[in-house]
Amino acid sequence: MPKASKASASFEDRHLHATRETALAAVLETGARSEDLVAAWLDGKNVEAVAEVAEHAAGAARKAARRALNVFGARGIAAPARAHVTVLTTSAKPDVVEGWMMAPDSSGMQMFAVTARPAAARYRSSFVFLHALQGVARVDNGTMSQTQLDEYFAKVLPGAGYGATKVPVDWARFRIAEARRAHRERGLPEPLGFTTASPLLEPVPAEAPSHPFDDEGLELSDEDALDLAKGSATLHNLPEFRSWLPTSAALQELLINVGTKLTPGKEPEPGTVAEHLRGEVDLATDRFFSEDVRNEVLRRMKDSALSIFAREGEQRALEVSAAMKVIEKCGILTNPPRDVPFLKAFFDKGVAMMVAQGGGRLRIPVPSAGMAQSSPTETSEVQASPSEST
């Protein structure tokens, strides 16, 4: 956002002191300089004008206003309550067409749907289960009531703790079309149902629409993102991220590496296993989260952020945005993945899961004396209590 101190002097007082009633007109009048105007409002603490533009404007001005609201929130300045107006009319309306998305599960599978219905009638619905990189798994079509639609969404991931989130129709159609393209590129036959679904899944936009989460303006400075991301490990408590783990092979490699630091047949000193585990979790985090893996995590996080924003509100969504910004800046030599609590928590959760599966004990393979370290079938084992593994 441009610096307000450089912009304020070039605006008329009526623009700088716009009210909720005049804020939109001020944005229109200032045109290409509307972002500077929002910056000036931020500098002048005109939260009322910022809130109006954040709610009712479009494009760059709205994004700038959304960011400014986040800054006001961080400073403890609350935005005025939004007014919601319901308009009743008896005139005929076209079909209501809506897009839906279910956040990706731990494997990256998710559901997109498009529904359409005349006013007060049943939904025509198409549900597409897909993986963005692998293609389409299933297509369901049907006609159902509102209650039946809600029940269908609830059955997609029973017990997951999150449901379907409404998204722009064009974006949903484009994401489905992208998955179909990935499916065809793999040389696989498409699942049945697309012919029936085509009236709902078309037209597909010629260019990729912006991601809905980007349109919310939930952006932070590098410094603010780094500070907020310090607590990003707690994001794994959210249902969208609760099941996210590294691969079994990565976890097994971690344990094998811990085992190579222990002496066969000798009980380790208290705290030794915990110390080795902490070090190997750091190394495993850096090793596992390559650039390609980080990019895939970011893609899934952004989709999940829509679900979190709809259910938890802006503050939680800002925390996800902060974690994403820090992950984007990860590198091998600078800002390694181990320094991002959200990424490191993948392995912390994985170790905790293995402790639970072991009845409260963590079994670590230790190479037998004289055996090659790469021969896991010829190993003895030591056991670590939970207190030593965390």
C-alpha cells in the first residue's frame, strides 16, 4: 500500500474526511489514485470510510481497504458494524447458480460443486471430486432439496469438522476444468457423469479467475507476517489441517536417523533420545519440504483458508495468510522450513501419532552391532517414553 504521508496532501478535504455515505464516491472520483486515498484514510484513522470501501467497492480499492482494516484491527481500532439490508420482491428471477468447495483432505482430494435452482425450487447439482494434480476421481449429479443438499455435503467428510464453502461459480468451473485437463494429460478415461454435468460446469472462463482468498485483502507486511506466524503450529488444531502429516517414509527415515545415534544394546541416557529427536525433526522438516512440496502445501492452504475464513473469521484467516507468506519465502540456505512452526508441526504430530500407536512408547530402530546402518531388517530396538520424544 502506498505511504499515506506522501499522498494525503494531494487530496481534497472532502476526500480525506469522507464519511460512510461519501466514501464510494470519493474512490470513484480519485480513480487510479484510490489506493493512495485508502492509505491516507489509514493514516488519518478514517475507519468508517475504509470499512465502507472494503465492503462495497471492487478491485484494487477494495483490496487496499481490506488490508487497511487488518491494520486497524491490529491497532485495536474496531470497524463499525456492517448494515445488512434485505430486499423483498415478487418479480421473476433467473436461476440462482452457486459454486461450492470442500477444503482438501490430507491426500489433497477435495470436492467442487455447482448448483442451480429457480427461486423456491429444487437444486440441480453436480459434484466433482478431484485432485488438482492427479485429475478427477468421481462425478455425482442429482436434483435435490435444500435439506438433501446439506445432507450430501455433511456426508462428504463425516466427522471432519468442516463443510462446504460457497465460492465464485467461475472459479469453481475453472478449477474443475483444470483437474479434467490434468486427468486427460495422464491418459486416463474420465469418470462418467460429465455429459450430464456440462450445463452446470460451463461456460469455463478463458483465463484463470483470481483466487477468492486473494480477493479478501488479507495481506500482511513481511514483518507482521513473521511475527504472527510464530504461533502457526496451532493452526494444526483447525479441522482443515488436523490430519495433515508428512509421508510414512519421511517419518520412518527420521526414526532410522535417530537410531544411528544410539548405541546397540545400551540403554540411552535420560534425555538423549529427546535431544536426538529434536535435531532430527529439524533436519527432516528441511529435507521433506522441498520447493515442490512447499508449493503444493501452499496451494492446499489457500483453498483451506477459504473454509477457515467462512467459519472462524478474519483473525484466523490472517494467521493462515501469515504462515503462507513465511512459507513462500523459505529457502535452503536462508529461512529454512524448520523455522516455520506450521511446517515443523507436521513432524511433531507424526512423532506424537507414532507414540500413540505404540501404546505410549516410541520404538526406534537401532542398527545391530556390525550391521550396516541401511539394513533396517537387521536391527534391534529401543523404546522411548512420550516425555523423551517431545
